[in-house]
Amino acid sequence: MANKAISNESLGISSGKKAFRGKKTRIGIIGCGGICQTHMKAYQEIPEAEIVACCDILPERLENMKEKWGISKGYTDWKEMLKKEKLDAVDICTPNGVHCAPAVDAAKAGCHVMVEKPMAMNPAECKKMIDAADKAGVKLAVGFQNRYHDRTQYLKRAKDAGKFGNIMFVKVQALRRRGIPNWGVFGQKALQGGGPMIDIGVHMVEASHHFMGEPKPVAATGMTWTYLGDKPSEVVCPWPGWDFKTYTVEDLAIGHIRFENGAVMQIESSFAAHIKENKFTFTVMGDKAGGSWDPAEMFTDLDGTMVNLSPNFLPDCDFGKLFVIKLQNWIDAIRKGTPLTAPGTEGLMVQKILDGIYRSAAAGGKEVKID
């Protein structure tokens, strides 16, 4: 599964509280839609985990969980599930607007928590979740998978070894040419908190911020535009027929983040932009070297010569494998007391970046402080 390069010890993250003693970790799933199915596939490769119950507001999804995965205990209210089932942990796979409340309730019930990205709708909700987990002494993990990607780890190893020197600038791109989701509630701001910036931009933001060493963000500038998603379209595209009538999020968001250490991050994220092709990557400029995430490369000077360095081999880190790695890290933290690679505190830091961009955009692009 994961190679030694991405072990918790190599990332220098401190261990959590007490270790788990049960034969298997009894888990309840909250939210049984699309991303839940990816989690369920990953759990098939984690023998220490046992999914004993699930919760969703749609009965047909509970029936699907029973038929597809054999989960017979289904609930439409997570509070009832927490009360009736003897759970060790919950895995929250709901829309963004329904992350905070079940996470807090689960922590109060003594359950460890995994919550899908982004952590919540805003930093205040993230703080509530962290406080509840700390008070209960449970592990709170955020579903950031790209920090486990071998490209991220290749660059981070080099950064930690001093190969990049001082990181001055990082450019993040999560861009779709015409990829507005035509399922779920991704176009509804009240339930998601925003559009591409909070949905797909977060992936590259968290990976690049992790690479940088998690510097503290202090200020944000941002702008957002909606020009295609709220209108009917006859343009042939991979995901046609989205619900333009309920579309209230941005098509394109641009952000500029200043960090306490002087570094700067620029973020570009779109559901629908007039560009040549989709792009998911980040690039970095340091005073000793630069680099890119996709393709995985470094640009530096060697023996009086400008050179481009690329790895001869990196393991194939597909989408499903990344979910196995991140869920295994959470299960190990619960059972063995080993470190969480993506704890709630990391989720809060990323959320502050996203929130700062949206707050600046709402203020007409003026710079806003990040506390």
C-alpha cells in the first residue's frame, strides 16, 4: 500500500492519545452518496475496519448500501444511529453543509471522526469540530488524499532536505474547461459553501500547503465570476445537463494568499473556463530550485548548469489507492495511537485559505486579514 516515504514518522507528526484495543474498529457511515461508494471500496482493503451501520436522508440510498455492501442497519437520523449502535468511529461523506453537526455529535458520543474534504463550510465550524474532538479525546481526520500522492511526497522530500531553499511562490491550478457537476448539490452555495474553489481547488491547495510545511496564512485577496453555470447550454461537454436553475456558485475563482513567512500562493480554480484543457497541478519557486506537481519535476542548477530533474520511477497512485492510504492512516491512529497525517488542525488551516478568498471576493476584491 503506502511506501516508506509517506510514513507518519517521516512527516514528523506527533502521535495522538490512547491506542484502540478492539478486534475491529466499528464504523458508521453518515452520507451514502457518490463519495461514500469510494470509501466503501477502500474499506474492503482495510481488514481492521468494520462498517456496521449507515445513515442517509434518502431511504433508497440505504437500500443500495444493504444490497451492494451488505450493511443492513440503516438510519435516516445520525443521532439515532449514534444512540443505538456501539460505534468506535464515524465516516462523514455528506455535502459540506452537513459536516460540522454530525462530527460534533459523533465526538460527543465518543466516536473518532473522519470527515470528507473540505472540512466544513467555514473556519468557525472547523473550530467547533476540533474543540469537540479535543474535549472527547477522539481522533478527528480530514479526507485530504493528495498529500499522500507520490508526486507530493517526491517534492516534499526534496523540500524537507533543503533542495528548494526558501519557498517564495506557489501557483495552484484546479481548472476544468467545462466540468460543472451534473449530480449532487455542487451548484448550491447554501449546501456547499461555494463552487470550484471549495470543491476542487481545495485538493491542490491542501497538497501544496502541505508541501510548503503548513505556513500560517495571514491575508487573502480573491475574485469570483459566474457566467456559464447559471444559464442553459447546448455546448457538447463531458457532463451536460447540470441544474442551471439552482446554480448559485462561481464558475471561476482566483485567489492570492500571503503567509506569515513571506511566501505567496496564487490559486486558480474553475468548473467552466475557456482554456485548452483541464489542469490539476501546482508549481513552486524557491531560491534554490523550482518544481511542478504534474508532471513531477524539479528545476535547479547543478555544476554550473541549469538542469531539469524528473524521477525515474514513482508508484502509480490512482484515486482509489489514495483513499485506502488516507483511511488506513485514520484507522491506524485509532487502533495504534500512531500520528494522523491530516488532522483537524490542518483542515482548519486550509479552510481559512478558502474562506479568505471568498470573503475578499464578497468585498469586491479587497484584501482581507486571516486570523
